[in-house]
Amino acid sequence: GQPAFRMIELSGLDLALQESATGEWGIPGLPAGDGRARELLLDFLMETPTVTLDDSHVSLLFKDGGSLQLHALQFSIANDRLTRLHRGNLQFRPALDVEPVRMRALVEGDPRSTFTGQAWLELNGFPLHLALEEFLPATWQVASATTSATLWSRFGNQGIGSLRGELRSLNVSATQQLPDRPAWTLAISNAALQFRALREEAAPDEASPAWLLDVRDLAVDLQNAPVDIGSLHLRLPLEESAAWRLQLPAVEFAALVPAIQGLPLPGAVQEALQTLDPAGAIENLVLESDRAGEYPGVFDLRANFHDLALDAWKGAPAGRGLAGYVQLDAGGGMVELDSRDARLYLPGLFPEPWYYRDLNARVSWELSEAGFRVASSPIHLRSDMLQGVVQFGLDTTQPGWQSNYPELSLLVGMDRMDVAIHSAYLPRLSRIANTMDWLDAALQTGSISNSMFMLRTPTGGDPGPASSTHAGWFEAADAPLRFLEDWPELAVDSAWVKVQDRSVQVGSAGASISGIEAHRVDAGIEPLEAGGSLLTLQIDAAASTELGIRFLRESPIRNSIGSLLDDWAATGALDLQVGLAIPLGTDELSQSVEVRVVSDNSSLYLQDQHLAISAIDGEVRYDSSRGLNADSLTARLFDADAVVAISSDSSGTDTGRMISVSSVGQASVSALRDWEGQPSFVRRLLAHADGELDYTATLDLPALSASGSVPRLRLQSNLLGMESRFPPPFAKAPEAAAALQLDLEFGSEQPRLQLRYSDWLSGALTLDAGGIDHGNIHVGPLNQNFTIRQTDAQEPGLLLNGKLEEFDYDAWRLVGASLVEEDASGKGFSDYLRLIDVDVGELLVAGQTFSDINVQVQHRGAGWQIQGRNDLLAGTLQVPDDPAQAWQVDLEYLRLPAREVVEPELAALAEAPPDLLDPLDNVDPASLPAFDFGAAELAIGKNQLGSWRFSLRPEAQGASIRGLSMQEASSSITGLPPQNNEEPEAEPGATIEWRYENQQHSSRFEGVFAATDLARVAPLWGHNANVISRSADFRGNLQWPGSPLAFSFREANGNVQLHIQNGRFVDVNSGSSRLLGAFNFDNLVRRLELDFSDLYQRGFTFDNIRGELDFINGVLHTRNPLVIDGPSSRLAITGEVDLARETISADMLVRIPLSENISLLAGLLGAWPIAVSTYIASKIFAEQVADFTTIIYRLEGPWSNPQAGFEAPEDPATP
């Protein structure tokens, strides 16, 4: 027998155990037995009630070279022979620095034959790398693997039957390295999961038992990306050659790819997986393979998926939002799609993804050494915007195709499609790029039906014309076609489009363009030999003129005519033909556009120019090389018939092109005046004309407003039939001809006007809203041979210069005011006129004519300054802007021609009464402006009348002239001095009151005329020097009918006081002084035959002449005797003189010394005997008779031959 032990205790045991090649364990150095020793040891342990091992160390040496150290080993076993229960405990440290592993086990039965058992295992930071390396392929390298876990196991004499537990703080770092492939990593960090594993015996159709592993809450890190696997089921056969099966209820595709890439797949599959970069959710996945690499097809994968995303691969489309079923292995597979809200995309071939609400299809593929094939069944597509079928195939197995460039066959058929998404279905191949670009741009809205698109092409490189083909056709409804970006859309009710590679044909049963209904539309695209394509379009239509104009301005023709037509309004009817030839994708050819328009009774209204053209009949043509043209259009312009032609300046570029509209016709001035498009200044010019005129007009319109050019109008006419009511020299009768040319630029806020009239007027004006902003007008004969240009043309205001034969200032002043109106800026006529500088042959101002005068007019300060100079006058007229201010007339000189002294007979005077000679008869003084007059020099002929000043102020009943003064070397005119101290000081000059009532003038003068020597002064006023004096003073208050210039003593009323000192009468017989001659002082002296001492020279000498004369209706009355005092005599004259009849009735009382003249006196009285005796007596009695006596000398009759005689005075003693 064998010894029996009740208890065995061992401590400090250090033991190594070696695994043999057959899996047997033994002590190193000892030969391996046949297993008898192991059985004996097991018998010993089972038969001993208690066995303990404490503080021991065991080294397990595995056959592959690995080892496991069991430190601080504690082991105990308790056996109950009656119950056949065996309890054991095991604890050890796999490393000195880790927590111990603890295990408890309960075994029922005999472990040496038949038994069952349970075990509990607790791990803390336990190294798992040995276990992982046991199960993972050799391509895996486990860098580290640790975990803490609690495990429960059931086992028996057949081995472990089940295993369950939970892992805590699971940490794994492993790397897989395949040949010619980049390494990829698996990392699990601090994970927690629960699992359950069962050992399954081999089924009849399976070669090996297997482990069944269920895992929950599994999360890993693959390629540094977290992956939540969740739960999985793994059937892992014990035999490596047996197929394992992995089942995942749900997993992200990103978690599956690394697992698949870890399989020994062909390089093409690995490349495909990498390019496809699948992502999305997988459900019900089943993956089968083996660990030996002998599985047919390498692996087999079956799964459902949704939200699958795949990138494009070898021409196969990319996809997003895919759902369906997939089955594949290393040699091929298939996908059945049943997706909602999915997207397909063929990058590099189509510009954007295809979106579908519903997508149903089956796609299969095969991989072989010759290449691969991908084929789809018809992919049924459906969305809100389309319904149709797509089918494609890829093939690299055909001879002549490189594997890098699979051949793509694509078929797209649409039952319906919204045009808005058609761009996504146009392939982008370089050889058909022009065609596809045009289709993309041409189709914008509408619907497509009965569509078929076919494409066969390599999917890489730049396939040549022979290597690919493309064809398609479709029908479009309510689909406007935009042939080019700038052209208006061609709206079609229905149209068909055929595409064959680079050729396109378009046809339509009904279409419209810019609202124009077209009865013919032909379009197409054809390739050009030199490269690119040529788009052609032919449209025939009938339309209203309004729609025709709109078409021209909405089409690229606008590039040539610019904004010209933007403001044109039109009525009438047109026949329209449009032909286009537009190169695509080439710069060798230029765009060709031809438009033909035939007008039938059309009307145009050019709103910018406010110009109406009606009844337009004829043809207008446009082509891209010659622009807009028309010949012999008939129309009505300015309410009259006209022939209109249109031409374009073909020189230069479109940006500089001018379009000319010329017309020849007749127009009334009233129609021209009513044209609102002209500057208001021109309209105001036309207000002074009437009648009709023939004209030639050319309107030049710039094609583009940005070109810098502006619209220009040239009007030419001989003005026959037009009457001009301008004052001379612009007055013209209708039958007179006068060449006129106007050039008007009116495209800006300041139109420019150039004018030429009858070879003697030219001008260049820049206008504004009120009239003339700046410019010049030149008049005169120089215009016949020269074009006068102003050197300071930009100075503001108008310069008028040159020569005029005649000019009526008053008439032109009214005309000038009518030509300018004050605008919103407050500019008036003074702002528009800068200077008038003209030489005038006959200038009429205020009824006065000035010959050969230079006139300069300009505005200075607060008024107008008019300067004039000729032989007659020189000076300045200042006309203030304020009408309440007086004009200022300041003359250097006023030189009037000498007046002939004519002595008309009474009969002649009766035939031409003085009132017909009033030069101011038709002047209303109340209408005259207030003015202050001054002349430094006034001359009549050679007679200098000195300087003159006065002020005229109009009043309600006429005008008053104040401050009238004259200052000459020997004479002056001043005002009357005050009569007493109570009156205010009188004005410094004389006054004239000028009244005008019931068209009758009357004037009144108050003033003083003073002179030194009347013999010098009288000739200045047209009289002979009859009186010599040292001083003379005449103070008058006279009034007369007529203006101040119509003064005549014959009709005067009033009073004159005179006082003449120290003078003498000479030459009283002069015919120019008939009244004075009537007195004939020299004759009187001769008749008296006296030798007065005061007659020291020829003539009658006097010391003083005093008197006061009254004028009553042209009859002069002496208010008191007119006294003439001489050194030795006194003459006193009383009576009256009828100035109108030129008769006199007066007595001249002669006071003479008696002593010397007594005898003569007696003789004069007819008593010659007495005279003789008295003469003798006077000699004897000289002292006694030395006294004075008075005789009367009576004058009666006409001035020319009065009856004269002496009479004795009634009282001889009276002086």
C-alpha cells in the first residue's frame, strides 16, 4: 500500500515547469514520462484531506519560449471522501508589482475520471498578452494588455464548458503589420465589458468544437478613433482551419473596416476599401473566415446597412444615405439598395451629386486577375423633382483598356425631371465641355420628359474623340432656353433637344422671345475643325414695335447700341428676323448677329429727347459688323412727313460707336417750339419766329453712355418760309433765305449749342436750365471766311462780340429778358451775360440813334454797365439790378452835330407847327427809368456847352428833373435861390416838371441861367453875339406844352427875370435876332445923331439891363419896364411881343440929357424951327438947361419891318 497523509503543508517551494512540444508538463532537466507521474501526483492530492502550499514560486515555461511567473504562490485543497467534494484555493502574483490573482474552485466527482466543477477567478491588472497572442494571427503584435476581471467558470473532465464574467479596466495596445501595407493599431483604454463564453461541441457538419463568445458594451479605439462596437457574438472553433463566425447586431462601418483589412485580402480589395472609405451603420452583420487563411473567398460578409456613405472608386459612383443589404467576399459581391433620401455622385464626370427620395437597385461586382467588373441593375430613382432610371457599368477586363481607367457605361432615363436640377446630369468631359456648358446655361426652368442620356467613356485621363461617345435627347415643356447669358430667354411651350457628342439640335413647335411670338425657331451647335463649337440660332417672328424695341435692348445688341433704346416707347407692328452665329470655346471667330426689322406704321417716342416719330414704315437692319442701319424710312417728325435714315459709325469699338438718325423734311416753327427735348433757351428763341421751313436734321446717339460721347443734333435749313420777329439784324421775311446750322449736344446737365447763321454770325454756347452758362457769339463779316473761336471759352457767361450794322437796344433788351428765365439756383440774366463788345453802325437807344459806335455791356457789382464810344459820345450807363435804384449815365463827352440856323417864313411855320417837332412825343415819362445824368463835355458842333448834370425820376403823372446844372467857362445853369429864410435850401440845380396826361405832354422849368459875356455864350447856343456883357442872369419859371425838348417861347407861359451888366448891343440887324433887331439900337443911335460919351466903340453900351417878363400863351409881356441903363441914358421898354406871329407892340422910353439934345428932340418931334432955336438957346444957356428929358420910341408891326417913330411923353418929366 501507499502511505496516507492527513495533511501536507509546504512552504518556500521554487519550482519550474516546462511545456513539451506535445503539450506535456515536466520538470526541466528530467526526462518526460508517459504521464504516470502526473497520475500519481493527482492521486496523492485527491487522497490527502488537506494540502497547502505557501510562499512559493513557480515558473511556467511555454513551448513557444514564453513564460509566466507565479510569485507568492499560495495553494490549498480540501478533499471530502464521503461527499466526493474537492475545494481548492489558489493565489499568486504574475509579477511582483501587481495585485495577486485569486481563484477558488469546487469539484464534484473524481477529477481522475468523471467530474464537474465550478471556479471563481479574480484578476487585478493581470497581463493578457499571452492569451491574446494565443488566439490572434501571427501578424498581430501585442505591445501590452492588462485587465481587472471577475470570472466564473464551469468545467469537467471534458474541459471548460462555460465562462462568464466582467472585465474592468481593460487596456490593450496591439498592432497588425501586413506585407506592403501600413500598420494599423488597436487600442482599448480602461474599458469595461461583460461577456459569456460556451464551449460547443462540433455539429455533424462541423469539423471542430468551438467557443461561443457573447460580449456586451465593447468599445475600442481603432486607428486612434473611438469605435463603439456594443455587443458581439463570436463562434471561434478550436481548430484554426475551421471557420469562425462573428455576428454583430449593430456596428459602425468604421469599426468593421479595420477587422476586414486585418484579413489576408488581395491588394486590390485593400485598395478598394481604402478608397471607398465606407462609413455608416451596419446591422445584423455576419462575418465568416478562418484563422488558417484557407477560407473560400477569404471571407464572407453579409449585413444590412443604412446611412451608408461611400466615396467613388474607379468610376463607380459615390453614395450617401444608402440603405440596403450587402454580401461580399474577396472576389466580388453585390448590394441591394432600398434607400430613402439618398445621394449618388460621380466626381470628375458630373458636377454635383444626384439626390433621390427613393432609390432601388442591385449592384454587383467581380474581381479577377484580369481586372474587375461592376454592373448595376436599373436603379429606380424618385424624388420631388424627378422620376427615372439610372444604370451603369464599369469594366477593366476588355482588351486595350488600362486598369487605371475603367470604361464607364452610363444610361440615364427620365420620365420626368425639373429643369432646375438638370445641371447635375450633364457630364463634364473636356471634348464636350462647350456643348454641356451651353446646355447648362440654356436650360433654367421648366420640365423635361422622355429623356434618355447615354455615355460611354474612360473614367480617367482625358479621353480622345474616338474613345468616348455621348448621346441624348429630351423633350422640354415650359422651359425657357437662354442661348447665351446676355441674350433674352427663348420661352417654349414644348421643344425637343438632341445631343450627339458635340452636336446639338433644338426644335420647337411654339416659342417666344422677349414676349415676341416666334413662328420659326431653329438652333444648333456644331463642332469647328479648328476647335470649339459654333452656336447658330434663327428666329422669325411678328411682333408689336414695343416688343421689338424691348428685344433689341435686352439682347447683346445692347453692347453696340448701349442704353440708346432704354427710354424709347413704341407702338405699331414689326416683322422680326434674328440670326445668330456664336462661337463657343474658341477665340478664333467673333460673334455674328444679324437682325432685320420691317416696320408697319410704327411710332417711337424718345423719352430722354422727348422726340416723337410716327408713321414709321420701312426696314431697319442690325449686324454686329456694321451696327444699326436703315435706308429711306418714311415717317412723320415734328408733325410733318420726313424721310429718315439710320447709320452707325463702324470705326472703332462698340464703346465708341455713334448711331446717326438723319431726316429730311419740313416742319413748322410751332412744332419745333413744342419739342420738349430741346433746351429751354432754344425754345425761347423759337418763340420769336413763325412759319414753316425745310430742314435736314441728324441726331447722333452714342452706343454707350459710358463711352464719354453725348447725343448731338445737327439742324440745317435755309429758313425759307420762316418769319423771324427778332429785331434787326435778325428780322427776316418768310420769302428771304438765310442759312442756319445748329449743333446741339444735350446729353448732360449743360447742353452745348453751336450755331452759324447767314455767314455773319457764329457761336458756341454751353446752356443750363435758365439759359446760357458760358460761351460766345461773334457777329460780323469775319464769319464769312473764318470760324471764330473764343480763347477763354470756359469763362462763365456769354461773350458777344463783332460788328453789327444796326442794333435797337430797347428792342433787344426785351428780347434778351425773354430768352433767359431765372432757374432754381437763382441765376438771372446778369449771371448769363459776361460781356457784349460790338461795333454798331446804327445804335438806337431810348429813341436816339448813335452811329458807328462801339458798345460794351457787362454786369458789374450790383448792376449792368453799358459803355459806348463814338464820335458823338463816350461814357457809361449803369443799370442797377434793383429797379428801385436810379440808372447812372456818366459821359465823357456828348458831341451833337451843329444845327443849321434857318429863318423860316411865317407861312412855313404855319405849315409845320412846332408841336410836330417834339422828339419825345411818344414817350411816357412815367415809364422811363429813374436815372442820374452827367456829361463832362456837351458840345453842339464846335460849340462847347460845358458839363451837365441832372436827375430824372418818374412819377405817376410823368417825371421830374432835379438838380439840373450846367457849368461852362462863361455860363451856368443852377437852381433858384430860396425866396425867404423859412423855406428849405433849394436844390443845387434847376428843376423841370414833365407831365404826361391823356397822351399830352407839358413841361415846367425853374432855374437860373448865368453868364459872363453873352457875346461869347450866345453863339454856343446857336445865336449871334448881339450882346456883349460882363455878367448876365436870367431867372425863369416857364411852362409849355410838350416835352422838355419841345421848349418854345411861342407856347411858353411863365415869368423870366433878367439882369445884364456892363455891356453893349452889337449887330442887332442880324437875321438870327429879329426880335432884338426890331429895336435896332444902332439905328436908333444913328437917328438920334448923338455923340454919347458911352459910345466909345461900335454898338450901344449899357451899364445894366433889368426887367421881368411874363409869357402868356406865347405872348411876351413886360411885367414892368425893361430898363437899359447907359452911362448917359436910360431906355425903358414896355409892351408885348407875340412870339407866334412875330409881331411887336412896344414903347421904348429914351431918357437923354436935355442940354445937348433939346434941339434934336424938337426935330424928332417934327418942330424943326423949334429945334433950331433950341439948339442955339442951349448953346447960350448951357448951364441952365443941363438936365435930362424922355422921349418915346414906338414900335408897331412885324419884327422884320416894324413901324417906328418918336412921340412926346405925356409927362416929360417922367423918366
